[in-house]
Amino acid sequence: MLRTNIEIAQAARCKPIEEVTSKIGLGRDDIQFYGKYMAKIPLDVLKRFDDRPNGKLIVTSAITPTPAGEGKTVTTIGLVEALGKLGLKACGALRQPSLGPVFGTKGGATGGGLAQVYPMWDIDLHFTGDIHAVAAAHNLLSAIIENLVQRGNELNIDPTRIVWKKAIDMNCRELRHIVVGLGGRGDGGVPHESGFIIAAASEISAILALATSMADLKTRLGKMIVAYTYDKKPVIAIQLNCVGAMALLLKEAMKPNVVQTLEGQPMFIHGFPFANIAHGNNSILATKYALKMADYVVTESGFSSELGAEKFFDIVCREAKLRPDCAVLVASIRALKMHGGCPFDKCDVKNLEALEKGLANLERHVLNLRKFGIPVVVAINHFSTDTVEEEDLIIEHCKDLGVRSAVSHVFDKGGEGGQMLAKQVLAAIKENNNHFKPLYELDMPIKKKITTIATELYGAMEVKFHAEAEKDVMELVAAGYGGLPVCIAKTQHSITDDPKVKGAPIGWTLTVKELQVSAGAEFIVAICGDIMLIPGLPGAPGAMGMDVFDDGKIIGLY
């Protein structure tokens, strides 16, 4: 009988965290312990590494995923393990899981099988409290806004235009749209509509992942737009005099977390920005200092190449002055069959015809990554239902595309199962065929930036801007935000803006409904389609199968 991820993790015999961090130059006194296997690294300790040269940066992305995901995190962790097996000084950098997916459908984000980070149960749950700190800071700001409106409203805030909602790290669809302030002015304040978003969708989450110092954090927090006045002028957080208190709540969350793979390699897990409304990558601090401490660093971007990877290249790399050395594109046979027209519940059955049709999606993502000028390696994440004939078909197609590929068995075999992939990545880096560049220039007009992404990466023929979006563009330019990068919020279930469309269509029209500015995070959000900022639970939530017992045994986490 196959062991579950939690059973594999609980049976593991991992090293005390100080033994793991010693591999990257950190002594026992350099880290803050969170139990035996987790730690934070203070910012003043990190600064000691500023003058060191950077290691090689490997970015993991994926084809358009199925609802179950294609093993991007598994591949990232397994590649770090594989590089370690080769005797190389390797480290990883991941986003932190949020509770919504853990208790909902998708599960945690700590890998699986023998390619996991440890201890998965703590990482998937409260971890070191970073997400809770963001929710507390977010809700403090909300409380200050409501209090000011109730007590004289000296900033002339229009209660119907308070855009700063509440935050919670749970999938509660019933909180999407609420009315607050009931009970009379003395008890409840001023009645108006509001709502909740998940903590990962808070702009503070994006800021935490982009800030490079406490001073930078406070500057960014102060620039966040929280409301508008009756005469339509923006109100920013610094006007509410609580940025210092918010920073105080976030002071520990600013420090990167470090854990380990099941094979003892160090892994930074820090930052959790939503991968649609925000940039969907781990913190700049984690990636920056992992590169200072290791010779090879593998990081993961959210969703697929046109989403998380594009935002990593066009937003994060600009901000942090990073230069990636290689991109790993994760593909699964089941996802490619789905993109070839096979129903997802039948994708475990051999179907070469559907697989061949679905290769168009793989090809699109390979071409997308190449547009940024870096070498690409395709990782075929092996599932037990895959056949050699199906794997060979993908490998041959990759040869036709002139791209390296390897079947990855890291789920079943850990680092040993990732040797072929690791060697292909090292060979791609050694070729030094790297001409990295962002997709667009920042001085382009806002609409041109969006159109460039849509036509170059999505396969769209044109972009249609609703009247509201046209108005938003003019207002953003007038307010001085025209030079910011853009973050397109669209579905992850399709390369288009329609989640039902699979494969890699061309010649369609992307529709932009509205634009918003994340002034503190310093990017413009273009909203395409319906984006849920607080997902609901499925019919049978994962939480209903979870439990913990007196001996510490946990069931149901995956």
C-alpha cells in the first residue's frame, strides 16, 4: 500500500535545523529557532552576506495546470535534492502555503512523496505566523479607517469608497460581501458595504514579498491607497498614522524562514502573495540571500509561464536586479492529454492522440520562456499511470523544439530520481546561452504593456478595454503611475481569460474589465475575467478528513 505524504514525512528522520543552516554559512547564534526543525534568519545576519557573489538562479514554471496541479513544487524540491546528490551546494526558495487550499481542495504546497520540505504539517498550517501577522496588520489598518470615519472623519473619507476590506486566511465565501457598521453610530460606526479577502490577496502580502528592509517596508505600506474622499481624492495609509504599528506587527514576518528537504538541503520558505491579483512569487529577501549562500538556487513561480513566471521576470527581477540562469518548465502527461481534449477524469488512460494534440500547450509555454532570453529545460513529472511510449512522445517533441528535457521521478525516488533533470539543467547553464531581458520597457504606455503580454505570451490577437478600464488608464497616468509594471489578473486554468478554453488558441481577444493600482507594491493590476479574492470551500473540503491523535499522529494533510 502506498504511503501518504504525511506518513512519509512523519517517518522521516531529519536533521536539527542548525545542522542544515550550517551548510549555508550560518551558526547556531545566527538563527531564531521555531522548534527543532524551523528557524528565521534576522535581517542583520543576512546583511553579512551582501558582498558575496551570487550563485546560479533556476526558475521553475509550468504548463497550464489541471485543477490538481502538475507537480511544480515537487519538481522544485526534488531538483534541489538532486543537485545535492551531485555534491553541489544547493538551496531552494518557495512561497509559504496559505490555509485556504490546505483545508479546501488542492492541499498544501510542501511537495510530495520523497520530494517534500520538512516538517510539512507545521509549514502547511501556522508555520512561523507570517500570514497571521499580515492579517493582523491588514485588519489594524481597517479598524483605524473605520474608527476615523466614526470619530469626525477629518480626512473626509467617503464610506462608500473605502477600498480597504478585511482579511482572513480561510475560504469563507459568505464573507465576500458584507455590511459593517450596524448597531448605531456609538456601537457600530457608519454603516456601509465591505467584505473580506484572503490574507494572501492583501497588498501587504505583496509588499512583504517585495520589501528589502524595514525602511522599505514602511515606505511601501504608507503608499497603499485605502479609500477615496468625497471629492474623489485618494487616501493613503500614511495619512492614518498607523504605519509604524503595522510594521511592528510585521517585524518578525520580515525575517526569512528556513527549513529543509527530506534529504537535508536548506529551503527558504518566505512570502505568500496571491498569484493572480499579485505577483505570486516568494520574497526578494529569500531569493537574494539564498543566492549569496548557495551555488545553485531553485525558486518557483506561481501557476504557469504566462502568469507567475512572467511576473517574476517583469516585476521581481527588475525590483531585485536578478538575472535568472535557467527556467525549468514542468509538464505532466495527464495535463497535456486534457489540453488535447481528453476529459480530466480519463487522463490516466493511455491516449496518444490527445497527448499529441495537447503538445501545443507545452510548445506555447516553451516559447514564452524563451522570449525572456533564458535557456529552458522541460521536466516531465512522472505519474504512475504514465507509459514509456507517452514519455518518449514528449521527449521527441522537445527535441523538435530544440529544448532539453528529462523525465523526473523525484516524487518516488527523491534526489536520485532527479539526476537526469539536474544534469540537463547544469548543461543548459554551462552553455551560457543566456540573454535575459524583461518582456517590455517600463516607459511603454500602460495599454501597450498589457497588449505586449497578451499578444506575445497568451496568443491573443488584440486586447479590448472596457469603458471603465479606459477611464482607469487615464486616471492612473494622471496620478503618476504610468511607469509601473503591470500584473495581469486572469484565470490560471487557461492560457486565455476563459477557464473553459484549453490547449493554446491563437487569434482571440483578451478583455480587460478594470485596472487598479497596488501603489505600495508598485505595480498596476489589470483585471481580466472574474477573479475571486476569497475562494469558497468545495463540496467535500479536505478539512473534513483531517485529525490529530494523542501520540501526535496526523491524518488528512496532503
